[in-house]
Amino acid sequence: MQTLFDALSLGSLYALGALGIALIFGVMRLVNFAHGDVISFSIFALLWPSTDAVAIVFAGELPWFLLIPFVLAMGAGLSVLSEIIVFRRFRRANPATMMIASFALGFVIRYFLLMLFSSRPKSISLLPALSQPVEILGARIPLLQVITIVATIAILFALTAFLKRTRFGLEMRAAAENFTMARMLGVRANRVIMGAFALSGALAAAIGLILAAQTGTVDIQMGASVMLMAFIATVIGGLGSLPGAVLAGFLLGAASVVMQTVLPIDARPFRDAFVYGAVILVLIFRPQGLIAARGTKERV
Amino acid sequence: MSVIRRTISTPILLTLILIAIALIAVTAGSRPFNQTVIDIFLRVILVVGLYIFIGNSGVMSFGHIGFTCLGGYAAAWLTIPPMMKQTLLPGLPDWLMNAQLPYWAGAIFAALWAALWAAMFGKILMRLSGIAASIATFAMLAMINTVYSNWESVTAATSSVVGIPIIRSIWPYLIAAIIAVIVAWLHAISRAGLALRAARDEPTAAAASGVDIPKQRLIAFTLSGVVMGMGGALFAHSIGVVTPDTFYLTLTFTTLSMLVVGGIGSLSGAVLGVVILSSLIQALRWLEAGVTIGTTTIAIPNGLQEIALGIVMILILIRRPAGIMANSELRWPRPNLDAANPQNPGEDPRPQTTQQQ
């Protein structure tokens, strides 16, 4: 039971991250390496610049119903800003160039945070009420894990509804499927791309919130490890396919947790090597990803 | 005109640039600057190694620094005095425990060791293409890093392996960098290199003309594994210490950035990307330490160095999305030939798509 919840909550994080990357990839074929740094930035936005080990909370004093929208808005804002300032100039560049540009941007954000906050991890107690355990079917599960899973499911439903029911969502799906065609039919390219960036930034901020609440520390590197796994999940899910990204995110989370319990003790430190080995196997048998998105197949 | 005569000006010019840098270091004679120049040569080796595979195949690889890691640790196993190895790395087999080779022999074996693994991984990975191949190579890097970070008795896990003989002379590094350039050039004009570039630009047509794409990619992957392994061994000798995290994401992205800024499809771009970005990093470091003009010292705040570097990289890429050299190479000016064939006969006038979706 505990394992199941561990797997689900880790998978939720990866799934949210993978969604953020897949949204942007879908509309503009950009593999956004700055995503991890948006995660860190949105959580650091709560703090006052200082180099002390204990965070000086600035906006973190807000009650939760203001705090959460504030963090989400910071993530979305930074993400939209990065599209306006940087990525708009790379519309015609090839994917490798965009990838390196996004990496350079992430580098700038990270060192900006480093300048203001130093590289030392800071302790922060964010929403402390959430760390109490609750009892579900005889297992003691931290309330936060439950909330993480519930929130992820809620976000997924909301996002699905948004993409399927609203005009903007329709435009975004059309753009993801065939960008040129969508533009010809009257979809405003820049607006759609900006929408994708805003959503992706907000998702990054949600990950930041969950991570900070879970670990009780903030650290400028905190986004990086989630981002890498999310990136892998996006690819094995089928680049550009949102359901694929979510599915692969949960699978990766499950694989990590299950291997942790199943592997013999001697092999446990090498768990990640097994997870990555599994990733290579999946790619070999399904190079297009688990759920291949339409329009991303190699054409002859 | 043979392919060699038509293209030999590129490796000669690049070699001259490298020698010029070495001569500047010798005349300057200061020890920190010497180290900076060694770093430049090391990065030239690594970025040229990346170019051999990425530039010719068009497949982005995040995994090559894994081979550098293999090479660096192999050099450590082979060159650290046996006495030290017994306490530091007790899990080594006896023959390796008692081995103590000179650094150049160690580097050769390190390169072969990396090549062996490149060939094995490549055999599996080279049937993939596009972004799936990139992620698979990244997964390979992460696997190598996880194993080296945890295999206590053979790699000392995450703690540093010390005692590797340090080579301070710049000449071995210069020679290795020149070797890397020449290997890359020979591969690029060989049958395998031409076939691979054909497959990069027109996969379907190349396959239809009898190019075995996975095989050609495997050749380039293994060859770049050799160069990366050699670079890793020399890297170990330049600082005397190896840790698994030296050879992980930071180095991967630094070297990839240099390749992309220089121009992903160009050997000259690989070398110039390193030289230009390294000079920029060095200039910013000097600024950070403070420059004295008259009686006042001007220094930029700490941390601004990296931010400025990131911004300059973005600006270069905005101005030149295909990199500084785009797809052309440095060569002798040859007006009559260029007038007859404006597209550079030896090179490929190709659209700016290096990756297939």
C-alpha cells in the first residue's frame, strides 16, 4: 500500500513535468531544457533574496488560497517572458539550436538565482499542516502524498476539459497536430504558443510547490532531476502526445519505486542504471513512443 | 582533383590555429594561463569527438561524455601507482592492480576501452534515430554515471580518485588535439563519412542507394568513442583527480554548446566554437577577478560571468541559428574554383535540418 502511494506520488511529479515539456514540444518542436529552472524559480519567488540557510519568507506568509495562485502565476509569467524574449526569435531554427538556446536560458536563470540566494539549500516550512500522516486501509500515508495524487488527477481532468471543450484548447490541439495547417485555418500562432508556455510554466510551478512542501527545503538544483526524468517520460510517451507523456510519467515513477523494493540489496544502489536500461529497451521496441502522436512520424 | 587535395586545407588551418594558441601560452609563460590553454585543447578533443558522430550523422547525442568518463577512469586504473591503488580501489583485478603504464600508453588503452563500450552500446542504439536516439544516448550516460558513482571497490564511488600523474606540459595535449582533428577529417572524407552525411541529408535516398545507415552510424559512434576516451584520459592527467560527476551533465552541456555555437555540421565550427567560447569564459573570469585601469579596479559581481555567457550564447544563436561556421569549413581562399562552383564542391549545400522528427 505504501509502495503504491510512493509510486503514484513520484509518478505524479514526473507526469506533471512531462506534460509541461510535451505541451511546448507539441506546438513548436522545442525541447525546453529551461523547464527545470522554471520549477526552481517559481518556488524561489516566495523568498526574499538572502544567503542564509534559513529562508526569509516573503510571499510565503500568504494564506494558501493566495499562495498557490501566486506561485503558479510566477511560473507562468517567467515561462511566457522567456518565450517573448528568447524563443520567439528561434521560430525558424532547427531543434538542436533551440535545445541549446533553452539550455543557455536555463543557465542564465539558475545563475541569477545563485547570485541572489547562493547555492546552499534552504529550509522552508511550506504548508506544514500537510505533512501529517493519514490512515488509509491500514497504511499510514503522509497527507501530502494523497494531496499530490489528487491534485495531479484534478489537474489532468481540468487540462483535458480545457483542451477538449474550449476554443483555445481546440486551437492548441490543432496546432500540435499540424502547425502550418492550423495557421492557414486562422489559428493565431503566437497566441497559441504563448498559451502553451503559460500552461507549462504553471505546471512547473505546481511541481515546485509539491517538491518544496515534500522535502521542506528549497535548492536551486531541485528542478533539474525532475526535469530529466520528465524529459525522458515525454520521449518514451511519444513526443507531442499528452496522454503518452502522462502515462510514461506514471510508469517511470512506478518503475523507480518498484525496482527499489524488488532488486536485491547489492544491486539497489544501481537502481537508476536499471531504470535507464528499461528506458533504452522501451525506445528500441517503440522508437515512436508508447502512444505515438500523429504528425511526428518520419515521413518519406 | 582528389578529395584529399581539395579538403586538406581545413585540417592544416585548424592545426595552425591550435599551434598558434600553444605558442601564445609558451610566450606568456604564466602557469594559470598554461592551464587555461590545456583546458582549451582538452575541450577541442572532446568537441571534435562529438562532431565526428553528431556532425556527420545529424543525431544529437547526450551520451558521449560517458565515454570520456570511461576513458578518465581507465587512465586512473592504469597509471596510479600500485601502492595507492591497493588502498583506494581494492576491488581491481590483480593484473590491473599491478599495472603502471606511462601516461601515453594509458591514454591509448583508455581510448580503446572507451571504443569497446561505444561499439557495444552503438550496436544497440544505432538503429534508433532522431530524438529517440538522443534520449537513448542520454540514458546510456546516466547508466554509466550511476555505475561509476556506486561501484565502491573499483571506482571509489562518488569520492575522488587521486594520485593520477599530472602532466603540466602543453605539448601532449596539443598533439592529441591535432590527432583528433586529423582523425575527424580523415573520417569525414572517407567512404564511411560520405555515406553517413548522405544518410543525414537524405535518409531515404541514401538507404535506397545501398547505404547501411546503422552500420555507418556505428562506425562514427565507435570512432568518436575513441576520441572521447582519449580526451577523458588526458582530462584525468590534466587535473590529477577523477570523480563521476566531473563527467556528467555540466561537461555534456558545455561541450554540446560549444559544438552548436560553432556550427554543428562543421569541423572548423567545432574547433572555433571551443576557442571562441573558451576565450569568452576566460575574459569574463578576468573581469570577475578585477581589471586595474590606472588606479581603479573594475570588477563585475560574482555569478555574472555565467549569466553573461548564457546571454552571449543566446545572442550568437539568434544571429546565426546554424552556428558561427554554419556548414562551411575554413579553407584556402580559392577564387577561380569558388566562382565556378559557388556552393563549395566538397561540402554539402544542405537545408538547415540536422534532426529528423
